[in-house]
Amino acid sequence: MPESIQLTYPLSRTLWRQFFVAHYKNDSGIKWCAILGALCITTSLIGLVGLYPSQLAANLLLATGLFGLSTKQLLIFIAVHKASCHPFFNQQLTVTINEHEITVRSDQKGYSQPWDNFTGYRHFDLGFALYHDRHAFFFIPTSAMSTQQQHDLQQRLDATALPLLTADHLF
């Protein structure tokens, strides 16, 4: 394993969105929102065709169902909007990973995160997400790494004893 791994990639809106889609993909709470949303819409349609007398209840169930079905997209939209306030948004990042920390630089600005600031990681097809808490993570896209760098990063993660988080066991 090399002493450090250095990567360069743009921190674009598209990349943020892709990682948030992956982050929320297997969230059981969001799946339940969608299931219950579909149930509310179905029940509301029964009311809208006149099979029960309350149009108000039918309309409220329809609104609730639409909200339940759109929860994932709303969360992604809000998360990407918040990410757009990040000082490195739409900047070219240089990330250096060593045995003690991850260092992130863009132009003259930068910061470092020691490994003990992370609570775990997830490996998606599009890269690695290193979690600070349930919805706060730093990501490293696969597109910025060679196959050897991916292997080296996985070894580094194993050496730091960060737990691999599953979808239903984020925290």
C-alpha cells in the first residue's frame, strides 16, 4: 500500500446528486413513505370516484400520497441545494489520503479530516462515501481513481477499521 493516494476530481452538482441518490437508494424509511404514499393515493382515488362521501378526505389523502411518493426526490433536492452552499461546490478538488487523515484542497483553501472523525463508510458503484453521521458524508468517486487506487483505498479503509455500513444499519 502506498504512503498516500492523491486524487483530483470536480465537485459538481451532478456528482453530488448521484451520491445522494445512491445514499437514499436503499433507505427503508423512504421505501415505506413510497408504499404508504401509493396506498394513500389509491384510497383517495376511491373517494374521488364517489365510493365514500368525503371529498375533503380524498383530496387530503391524495396530497399526502403525492408527498409520500416524492419524499426521496425532495430529500435529494434539499441535500443538493444545501451542498451548493459548500465552499468547494463546483471546484476542482485535490484529495490526499494517508494513514492519518484525508486532506482536501481547492486552490488556496483546504481542510483535513482525521480518520477518527468518520463513523463508517459505504461502497457504491460510483464510489466511496465516508460518513460523519447518518446524512453527512464525504465522497470519493470511482471515476477519479484507477483500479489500483480503488484497491489501495479499500486497504486503507480496512486498516483504519472503519465499519462498512449497510443500508439498514447506517447508525
